[in-house]
Amino acid sequence: MSGGAPPSICILGGGTAGWMAACLLQQRWGSRGTRITLIESSAIPIIGVGEGSTPQLKAFFDALGIAEREWMPRCHATYKTGIQFRGWSDRPGFDQYFHPFPTALDVHTAGDFFHHCRLRRLGVDVPAHPDLFFLPARLAAAAKAPLPAADFPFDTSYGYHFDAALMGSFLREVATSRGVVHADARIVETVLAPDGDVEALLGDDGRRFEADLFVDASGFRALILEGALGEPHRSFAENLFNDRAVVAPTPLPAEGPGVCTRSTALSAGWAWHIPLTSRIGNGYVYSSRHCSDEAAASEFRSHVGLAADAEVRHLEMKVGRLERSWVRNALAVGLAQGFVEPLEATALHVVLATVEDFIAAFEQEGATDRTRADFNRGCASRIEGIRDYIVAHYRAAPRGDTRYWQEATGHDQLSDSLKALFTCWFTGRDMVEEIDRQGIAAYYPAISWHCLFGGYGNFPSVLSPVPDNVRAADMARVEHFLTACAGHYPAHSAALERLDRAERVGSPG
């Protein structure tokens, strides 16, 4: 296939990932005559857990021309300003921290945060907890939605929480209303052509689905790429131990939903708390090598306040990625492409980036070997970059009270990139410079890395007088910032007065 648009596309698998891909492909190529069919089986249940996103989900809906007022109530969605981490550190004063989705206003305080962190890493007694420096942490504490008044001069950035099953249903309506064909079928065979391309998918009712391009959104089974085409799966088990989850909802608290995801470290992993307008979504992500399913369920029930015999669901996770995401005339998206556990809610971010990059590459050069190779390198780098940031959450955590945490914080299975970042932080060098040198800011920017290391309190335990190598100008900058903020950065306080109140944290309308 040459550049432009493929004549026909067949997507195997619905859910959020499959229907998201269908919407994007239809939006771009539907008007050019591309026929898109999505196949899913109504006999295969969809797991409707509460799910979070990064700010890229807003860009997705904006690109489709779908307003928040239209989709958020349908999906029980709420706003998300970031993630609060609890119990990941045993350092005094750092028992919790907030990883923000920075607003345009936060650009003006990020430099001071980096400056304070570097001085604190040199042993200077200056405040360096991230929550002091960024507006989203204050929004979450005040339970205010990130929706500014019309005359607010700064852009806000935020993600969402939503019901995954309802999101899939909503996107199915959008896609089919715009021309995507929906086929209810259970696929039992992938037919390969003599040259090795995928020729067709066969349903258990005898139907045959042919296309020029196939998109594998069949979840962890990866029926087309891993199953039929034999693409190897690369496990991340050597440095990401979690492979199970136990989940259950709980009622909304009296004060209503908040505007952040909460991640609480437990004995063999961590628990999520995701506020929807209808309930709280809860789950405990854990390692089956360190905790039995029964023990995990018991710890989870206790953590969320459920009765000892309350019903919970157990899920298995396949953490890793396919070696290549685009093989011959087939593209993997969603769980079929890879999964780096849900700690930073990056799953849909990867779906969006994968499909958008695929469209751009296909339009420019078509399905050539070079195009596929370049695309696959980009996909691998993105997933590996996200993997490194997730691994750092465990490796940098200052706790070791269980065997799980001793192994998670003590292993040496780190990429060269991550080793360099650890060395940079703990030797007091410039993290911004190192991130720029590696070219990894597109995956996680300097704010995120500083919040992770600094939010854990990874600083010298003994603070000394100002070292000789710290300039007077450096300390003068600290004094100026502390005098200006007097406990809170003044522009943040002003912003809080011009952002929505607590009763608007849920879906609009």
C-alpha cells in the first residue's frame, strides 16, 4: 500500500481502545472513501472499572468536536488534576505528594522548584516538597475543578476519570454514527495470504471479514499480531513485579467526588482510588510472587472498608510490549500492543499516540519496510520511556518494610537511561540538563521527574550550613521566592478564586 489512505480497515476488538482507534481513523480517512469495520463479540464481557487518563484525552475529544457536556455525564466522568501518592515514602514530611498535570501558570514556579530541589540535594535546608509549587495540588486539596473563568489568562491542563465500559459504549455510538460498520462476531481464525499478510478474519458463524489493513485491539490475547503473525511479546517482569489486581466499587463519600486519582502503597503493590460521579472505583495492583490472591483480597477489603466477605473481582495483567507494533498489514493498539500497569494512567495516551503516529506515517510514505521500522522504533521508545518512569516509582521509594518493597527498591534491572537519571539526582547534578540530553521530556518532562524524586524526600538526611559551592545568588533566589509566596504562591491563591467550586468537580450539566 502506498501513501494516502488504505481502501479498507478491519478492527478486531471494541472497548475504549478499539473504538478510539475507529473514531480517529474514520475522522481522518472516512471522507476519503476508506471503509472501516469494527468486530467485537457481545459474548465477551467488558470489564467496566473506573479508569483515569492523561490530558491527551481532552485533545482527543476536542479533535472529534465532542464537548465535555456531551460525553462526561454519559461516562460518569469527573475531572482529574493529577495523582496523589500516599505511603510510598517513610521520610518525615514526605508521606504523600502530588504529581500534577501542570497548568500554564505552573511554568512560572517550576524553575524555583527545580532550584530548591537542587539546593536540597546539596544538603541546604530549603523547602522542596512539590506540593508547595504547583496549582493542581491546591486544586485537589480544595476539591475544585480546573475550569477557569472566561477572563483567566492561563490555560489549564487536566485529564479525566470515567467508567471504561460506558466510554466504550459512547465511542461506539460516535463511530457508527459517523460511518464505521459494527459487526457482532466471535473471530475463530486469522487467515494469512501466501505472502504472509493478513487476508481475512473468520467468524464462528462462517462470516469472512477481508480488509487491506487490520487493527488488533483484541486485548492481552493479541490474536492477530502475537497469535497469527507470531510477533514476540517482551515481558517487563524483571523490573515491574505487579501482575494481578483485585477490584471493587464503593459508594461516593458525602462530600462527593474529588479531582484527583489517589495511589496508596500497600504491602505488595498499591491501591487506586478513582472518583466517578456514580461511585468510587477501587483496585489493588499487586505481585502474585509476593502475595496470594486471597491475601490481596483481604488487604484490599480492609483498605477500602469492605466487609470480610464482600464480593471482589480478580484480574490478571500482562505487563510488557510487543517487539513491533506494526507488522506487515496489521497494527496493534491498546492491550494488544502492550501494557505498563495502570500507575500513571497512560494506556489511552499510548493508544492515541500510536494511532496518530500511524496515520501520519502511512500518509507520508505508505506501508514500506522503512516506514514500519521507524514507526516501531518510535512506539518502542515511547513505551520504554513510560516503563522507566513507572519503574522509578518503585526503585526510588524510600521504604522496605516487606519483601516486596525490599526487592522493588533493591533490584538493579534499570535501563541505561534510568541509571543516568538516578546518578544525576543523587550526585546533585542538573536534572533538566540530563533529561534534555537524553531527549526523553516527551515521555515525562522535568516537572514529573522532580516531583517523583523530590516528592519521596530523596534528599540528604543531614542538612548543613550553606556549602561554599552554593552561591549567595542561589540563596537570594530562595529568599525571594519564600518571601513572595508566604506559604503559598500568590498567583495560585488568586487562581483558586477564579476556578470552579467543589460542586462542579463532577460531570458538567
